[in-house]
Amino acid sequence: MMSCGWKTTRQGRTSMRLSAIFPFLSTLKTYSPRDFRADITAALTVTPMAVPQAMAYAIIAGVHPQYGIYACMLPVVMAALWGASRFMAAGPTNAISMVLFSTMATISVGGTLIINMPEEIRMTYIFGLALFCGLIQVGMGLARLGDLANFISHSVMVAFTTGAALLIGMGQLKTVFGIPGPKKAGFFHQMFDVLHGLPQLNEWCVGLAALTIVLALGLKRISRRFPSSLAALALVTAVSWYLEADKHGVPLVGAIPSVIPPLSMPPAFDLAAVRDLFMPALALALLGTVESLAIGKQLASVKNDNFDGSQELIGQGLGNMAAGITSGIPGCGSFTRSALMVTSGGRTRMGTVFSGLLALPMLFALAPFIAWLPLPALGGILLIIAAQMIDIEAIRLCLVATRIDRLVLSLTFASTLIFDLEKAIFIGVLLSLVLFIYKTAHPRVRRLRPNDPLLREAPADRPDGIAVYVVEGTLFFGAIHELERQLYEEDDEPTRLVVLHLTRVFWLDASGAYALSQFVERCYARSIPVILVVGSRSVNRILQRTGILDYLSNGFVAETINEGLRQAAQLLSRITCRDGLCTYPVPGIAPLAETAAATYAGALPENAAGKDADEDDTPPLLEATEAGAAASTAPTQIDQLPLDMDHHDDEEHGEAGETDGTDATDLESRTDCDGNAHTASSASAASASGPRCEDSAPAGKAVPLPDDAPQGSILIVGPRPPAEFPGVDDLQGPPMPEDERKAP
């Protein structure tokens, strides 16, 4: 039994490994005749639309239409078998073809532009680009970089698609108008070329293009599954053949060999050529990655499928590599063909495989007729595609969303029209990364108002003076300056206690922890306790390791905002303030003071209570330490004291009445460096850098306790000026008004 179980486990692991290497095996294991019928029907619907589209996209790329048809065969099959989406239909696309044409028009090898080379030499570089692009995408997939598309802004893609649509439309106007001459790169160059060539306009070309557009739009109303483009091209081809349009200056596609796509090889290895082609290949890979992953995620959400972006990158890369060795042009996932595969009833990835296989017999059947196809008719189809690429609603959304979206949209759109498309892609990606870093480096800090939804379950009887701040986002080294700036700006309002809500902080590093510690110390230096609300386990562990939670001690850390508000209310209920003086009625202050004095300053002499307040050699009751530099003993340890204040005060008062009769104020009074008298609590609550002589009361004048302060209370004089902390911009907070710096 154990041997049988071990064999079963081993077989299961082997099966999982094979499925990881060959994703289509899991599809074939459960493939049924019903799936076959559905997939072959969808393929018969998609292929008639894919072939004319591929021919049109080859025209955009500046190559013969046959290379677009070749890209609809083996590359589509490879991308479908090794991809992650069961509906993704790869192949030539408009954006990829535009980048390919821009590359050929701007990249020179040996001092000659690729577009000006003879066709047999020019195509070797195009095949090399496809192979290079595929290798980059496979490498990205193996490196598990399938989530890179999430960093590309939606505004960037909308702007790039809109700019590419204008480029496609402007590039086809010369063909539609029948203006002779080579096609130039660049939107404005093409526009001026068309304007200068208008006197040479060919009415036959314009008429055939207009007829194609009317037929394609009219036949499309029959059904979404009807191949309207193919039917329109067939009708226009028949009209062109009947009227002998070629004798009137109408250019035709020409003969296409009815053969299996021939094997192709990139040019001989040349380090200089590799260096020149690397950036265009990277641009093609990035653009194909973004488009394919966006389409795959959208299709997966519609069908509730799991989608592995990295696996899809491997499939797209293998498809482009197949295009490079089978005389095809590079491509990526096509939303039009993929959506048609879904609406046509396709069930598995085999539908796209069948579509690639059916393209070969369609080539054999249509090759004689394609030779008579007018190029202006293909130009009319491309004008329809360009118009459909412009998404008015998406543009409106980017314009009304935020100022940053409008800026990114405008810059990327202008880049597509002014620069080469591969440069426009890199500009868009750079803008996306800058936008991502900007948003990440600016955590949101806001103060909650009493009517905020987060406070709807808060204690209704909470005292005034509680300031609740919510920090949202990632706190890492890049966000530290913004965090400090916003926290300190929000902290300008005088408060009695701060509740810092960190539940919505999903990441925190050492710099973020340091910023929090600085904020806590700054608040304690002003005699303002801080309660942290930490609900995230990861953030809690980081704060625990950095010692911040130990520094705050119990009672100053909560898991929910309601718990933090209850702790704040309990703490403030024991504090009374009058005329700028805040009294913490802490029972048992004499034992606490003696313990603190013994710990930090050594035991007090027995006659310490009887010394005159004007003597300079009186040791301070509480010495400053590193931990107490910002937080006094009273606010950081008050949570350790019993909550039954009245009962405990009565017992302590009874014991205090049997002492030597020394006045409590005398017991707690001391002198500072200039002989100024202060209470013990003022020493414990003041900044721990030691007594600040410039902030003291006039010499010889003690600070009396309020009349209604109970015996054995702690007096905190505040608010006090913030301590000086090292860091960015030497953050010291706002200057303290002169009247508040004087002791009362």
C-alpha cells in the first residue's frame, strides 16, 4: 500500500511538471467531441476575419500582405498552446505594425535605413526583430514578470492607442487618395505629404476605398459573426477586376505564392546590428506584453478563469519566435479576434489552434483572388479599424478623473505624434512608473472629524481633545519625507491626545518605523500621549521588532479604533486642565516618585523633603534618559495604574495624613539649573534633554498646584515646544508663542 501510494504521488508530481511545461496537456485530457464542435465552429468564424486583418496590418508595417498571412498560422498556434488564456487569439495587430514601420523608417544599419533596403534584406531584419522580441518576452515570462502590466497607467494606454489610430489613418490617406511615392514616417510628415499630393488625387482609388467602407459597415449589421470585412473585400475585388481598375492607376496587392510559409532566418550575427535593434525589440515586447495581458485579464474576468500573466508572456514570446522563423511579422494578442472567439462559442484554446491551422487552406483558396485585391480597398478597411481604435468614453474618463491623468494623457498622446513610436512607448512607461512612485511616496494622512464613518461606533461620551489621524498607503523610505510633512502639518492644532490609526498601512520599513518614533517623541515632548491603532499583523511584527511597541508600553497600543478611543477616554478622564496647567490625578505618587528617583537619580536623602526650595544642590527627582527624552514617566506609565481612582485616593489620603505633616507641594518641589522652582511632575513631563533654563519661571518663584488638584497629583505644564530631532529638514515643528513659553 505504501509503495502504491508513493507511485501515485510520484505520478501526480510528474503530471504537474508536464502541465507546467506543456499547458495544453490539461486541455487535451478533458477534451470532448462537444468541445471540438464548438471550437471548430468558432474557428470557421474567426479565420475569415483574421486573414484580411493580417493583410491590412502588413500594409501598415510596410511589407507585402503575404507576411501578415504567414503570421496568422504557426505563431497563432504556438501562442494558443503555451498561453494562459483559452480564448486569446494572437497575430498581427495595428499597434505592433505601426511600431514596426516606425522602426524600419528610423533605424539604419550600415548607414542605410531598413525601409530603403531591398525586400529580401529588409525582411531578414524584420524576422530578426520578431525573434528578438520573442526571446525578451519568454525571458520576462520565465522571470515571472507577468504583473508588469499593472504598472502601466490606463491613461498611457488610452493616449498611445489614440495616437496610433491617428497615425494609421494618416498613413492610409495616401493609399486611399492614390498619391504615388514612398510612405514617410511621422504624423506631420505624412500629413504634409498628403497635402502636397492632393493635386495628384486618383478618383478611382477614392471610389474603391469609399465603396469598401460602405459595404463593410453595411454588411456588419447582418451579424456580429458575419465576416463583413472579407465579404466587402471580395465584392470590391470583383468590381475592380470587372472594371479593370489597374489600368486606371489603381495599385493591386499582386501575386501571393500558394505555399507553406517558408523558413526564414535573421541576418548574420552582428554586434552593432544587435545593439541597434535591441531598443525597438524591447519596445515591441513591452507593447505586446501590455496589450496581451490586458486582453487576457479582461477575458478571464468575463469567464471567471484563472489567468497567469507570466505563462501568457511565454506563449506570446514563443509565437513571435515562430513568426521569426516562418516568414511572419511580430504580433501580440488581438482583442477583436479574441472577443469574436468568445462570442462565436469557442470553449477551449483549441479553437484558436484550429483558426491558425485553417489559415493555410484559406491561403491556398484565396491566393488567386488576392492578387486582384485593390490596395485602396485595404486602406478603407484600415480607416475603419483606426476609427474603432479611438475610445471617446475612455478619453473622457481620463480627462475628468484627475489632473495627473490629464497630464499623462496629453504627454503620451503628443509623444506618439511627435516622436517615433518606440520612443513614445518608453516615454509612456516612464510616465507610468513616475506616477506609481509618486502615488506610493505620498501616503494619505487625514484627521477624522466627529461625523466620520470610521467613528460611528466610537464611544459617545469621549472627552474633547482627542485627535484621530488615519494613515493610508505604504510607509517606506521614499515616503518618509511626505509622512513627516503631513503628520506635522496636521499636528498644528492643539490636542490633548493623539490616536494614530495605522490599520490601513499595508507595508512599513525601518524608515517608516523611524518616522513613527519621531512623531511619538515629538508628541510626548509636548506632553501629548499617543495611542497607536495597529490591526495589520505584518506591521505589528515590524513595530515589535523595532521596539516601538515596547517603548509605548501597555495601554497605548490598540487593535481597533474603538479600542483605542476607549483607552484615550479612560486616560483623559484622569486629567484636569486649567489656565494652561494639566493635572494627572495619579494615586500613590509618593511611592512612584521615590521609585523613579531611586532608579534614575539615586535615592533621595531622608531630609530631602525638608530642604528649602531655593537650594541649588537638590538632586532632580527624575533624570532624563534616552527613553524619557520625549515621554515623561507620568504619561508613559499612567496606564499601569489602577482605574478605580476615587477609592484609591481615599486610602492614600488616609495614609498621607499620618506622615510628618510636610506639605505635598513642598515634597514635590525642586530647583532647576538657575534655582527656579518646579513641581516634580513638571520635571517628569518636561523635555528629557534636561531642565530648559530659558523656559523656566523667574528665580525663586515656585509654580503652585491648582487649588482643586487632589493630593499626590502630577502636574504637566504644557504645551511645550517640540524637541530638536535630526532628520530631513531638521523637523522642529511650528515655533511656540512667547506667552506659552513662560511658566504660569
